[in-house]
Amino acid sequence: MAKFKIVVTAGDGIGPEVIAEGVKVLKAVGEKYGHTFDFRYELLGGSAIDATGEALTKETLAECIKADAVLLGAVGGPKWDIPAAKVHPEDGLLALRKGMGLYANLRPVKVLPMLVDGTNLKPDVVRGVDLIVVRELTGGLYFGRPKRRYTTTRGRRAVDSMVYSEQEIARIEAEIERTEEELRTAGHGRNEALKRGMRSIQLQDALERELGLERYRTELTNKKQELAIKRLELLKIYDEARQKRELLEKLRDRKLGEYTRAQAKAEQATIDDLFLARRKQIR
């Protein structure tokens, strides 16, 4: 017999109605298998804004961190859909993800036979679909910086940043591997586990390809910077050669001292040779 502490955040709109049914299901599970669930109800989203002025209070976050699980309902609604507002219901959801370190969202997609004809897709496309989508939650556009809206003399402008680190991608890979292992040991048949495992591997390969592409972009940027530096060096050498040529022409025209036309020509040839040699080296 196991006992679990579950924080329940019913949310807004249809959230409370859906969560109420979820609590009934958990209670039925507890009665059948001998589990005890200690439900603690907290506010999140629009309801929390109305009661406290915050979408997620520090006290609620602390309770969620201490709990074994959080049963979360949808947040937001027309009442709080005010762009100019300082606080939005979704802020509570993002703060909860960040505060609890919830970086991976597992979304199972399984089409039951009786629902094959209930989608906008062709039955042949959705029949037999059974996979898990692993979604990253604490990086990308949600938390990327800089992020701001501002006004210039030419009108309004906005900046948003899609930012991911190599470590964030690596831990999603680890989550895929862990999920695959759980599927193998959760009572699924060998063929089913292998089939799901292949889908996980395909997703992992896609992540690796994206990471490899990012590395290529970084290397390409570095090479462009190196090329730009070499071009500046080449221009500097060319400018120095031009200045020396002008000086030689002045000395030749004025016939200063014992400086002869032959000597000027010889020195110019030496400068040209050095310039060409340096140019080959840069290339």
C-alpha cells in the first residue's frame, strides 16, 4: 500500500471540470490497488491572479516541489486575455515548469480502432499510430533572451529569441532513452517495444542532425570571421604597398640624391613579390 501527495491545480475555464473527473479516476485507482492519495488544492493561472495578483505564488510552487505529483488543469481564458496586463495566466505555467525543472513533456499519441474514422486525416494514415512525442519545455522561445517589444521612429518592433544549448538537447536524448527503456519493461510485447523504440531512435536521429547542423553553422561562422580577418590583412598590405609606390614615384620624379630610376624599379619589384607571396599565403 502506497501513499502519495498530489497537488491539484484546477486552473481556469474547463480546467476545474476536467480535473474533477481526473480526481475521481485516481480515487478509483486507489480503492482498487490499495493506494492512498493526499490531495492538496492550490490556485494557478487566472484564478490565482484574481485571488493573489500572481499567476503562481511562491507558496504554491513550494508545495508542488514537495509533492509526489501535480495534477494540473488548463489555465487562461477571455477574462485574462489582456495583452497590456502585467501578469498573464500562462506566466504561472511557465514559472511552474522552470521552478520544478520540468524540461521534458511526454505526449503519447495512440489512435484507438474505434476512433480511426473520427479525425480529419485519412484512416490509412492514422490507423495503428502509437508513438510518444518528447517536447522540450524550458528552452527555446519561452525562455530565450533577448525578448522585448519597443517603438522606434519608424514604428513598433519586436525581438524574440529561439535559444537552445547542447546540454538541453543532450538531456532530451537521455529522456528518450529512459522512456524507451520503460516501455520495454512495462509489460509491452517485444515487437511493440521495438516498434516504439525505432520511433524514439528516429526522433533522436533528428535531434542529432539538428545539433550537427548547428555545429556546422558555428564552424561556418568561424571560417567567415577568419576569412574577413585575412581580407583585412590583405587590404592593409595592399595599402602599404600603394603608399610605398607613391613615395618611390615622388623620389623618382624629384631625382633626390643618388636614388636612381633603376633602384626605384628594383624596390617596387620586391614589394610586388612580397605582396603576391602574402596573398597566396592568405588564400
